[in-house]
Amino acid sequence: MQFQSIFKFFIIAVIAYAAYALLVFLLQRQIIYPGRYIKVHGGPPVGVVPIEVVSSMGRSEAWFMPPFNRRQNERLPLLIFFHGNGEVIDYLPEQAEGFRQMGMGVLLVEYPGFGRSTGNPTESSITEMAVTAYDAVLKRDEVDPERIVIFGRSLGGGAACALAARRQSAALILQSTFTSTRPFAHGFLVPGLLVRDLFDNGRVVAAYRQPILLFHGINDTTVPPEQSRELLRRAPRARLVEFPCGHNDFPPDWNEFYRIIAVFLKDAGVGRAAEPGDSGDERNGRGRLE
């Protein structure tokens, strides 16, 4: 009789866990892509050029921020920026000013289903959108196709690596990102095989032959710093810089953040001689130089 009770309890526990695992499997994209529920209003700031990106998944939005002090017919480096899963491109123009002060243009790319973009965010749709946006912006006269830098923050590291695996770039910068999304399944007590959008960054960096700069906060509990340390071990040409901060307060010092990037890009042969702040338009504020 006792054996039957134990067996019945075991069966109920198995059914309950299977139901829970199925629920996580079905809802995982709502968990991974919360930024799709952020409401946006208006359009890009003055001086920012909207670019419509049309793919088989629908119409996505990208904002092009031209480089400062461009001379006639001059082609300059471009940084393609992929944001985290709880953001939209509307949050980014002020932060991206530091890249423009290095003499670069910036392309802010929105994910399908986020902001004003149509479609649904998945690994496949985000990858297609990233490649389509890359191809579209390279048609602009301001962009030097030999000096493309791809930047990804958090989930954006997955989009950045997906693009780096499919299109030419001169350097890759990954901030607070992961080897793949599979380890996060363990936090939900389900096997990694249930992950639908893998974003296998570890595989991409292992095959990437251009310089890679990794950033991470040592107190990051959202994406543990061990993830970037593992990417460092796998990548043939990578450098890791860690800051004393977490995930959402990164970086603690924007000036130091951009100084490190400027040195990295100079060593990678990207950009002109300008250092951050040389544009003559020095402004204070979050993501800008003092």
C-alpha cells in the first residue's frame, strides 16, 4: 500500500513537471523578448535618418546616425548596434554619441516585433533582419564597407554574432553577453534542449578571425561574467574587460568605456585618427564624454 502511494506521488510529480516544462517551452519567447511590449511614440530625433528594413518577416526599423565632421565623398567606419532584450532603439541615440565622436556612423537596428517594427522576434527573424539591415546601410555613401564594427549588448550579442557569421566585419564588440541561451534554461529547471532560440555565440566567436572586445560586469547576476570568460577562452583574438558593476548599471564610467573602445578600434585598424571628444562637440550626459 505504501509502495502504491509513493508510485502515485511519483507519477503526479512527473506529470506536474512535464506540464511546467511544456509551459516554459511555450512561453519562452515572451520571457526572452520583453522589450516587444514597450510602447513607443514619435520618430527618430533630429539628425537621425530612419531606414526601413524589409525582409520576409515584415518591416523593421533602423536609425542611421551619420558620423560627425565628414568630409566630402569620405567613407567612414560604421558601428552596427544591437540592443538588449528589454530595450528599444528609442533609448539609444544619446548613448551612441560616443561612437560618433570617434568619427564613426552608427546604425541602431530594431528587432521584429519591437517598437514600430512588425513581425515576431525569433532567432531566425532577428538574424534575417540583421543581415537585411547590414545590406541596406552599406548602400550609403558615408559607409566604408571595409570598416564595419558590430556591437551587441546582452541579447544583442546574439544578433551581433549571427550577423558576424554571415557578413564581413572588421571587429566585434560584445557587452554582457552569453555563450548561448541554453544555460539560462537551467535557471528555470528545464533541460537546455527545450530552448528554441539558441544564439550560439560561442561557436561564432571560435570561428571569428577579426579582433573581439568583450565587456562584462563582475557583479552581473542576469548574465554571469563566466559567460564572457568562456567566450574569451573560445575566441582566437579576444580581449575581456571587466567592470565593477552589474548588468543594468553597465558601464559605471562611460568615459573609460569609450576610451577602451577607441584604443581597441585603433589597434584593429578601424577609424580615423580622431579620439572621443575630438569632434569639437563635447557634451555631458549619459553615454557622452566629459
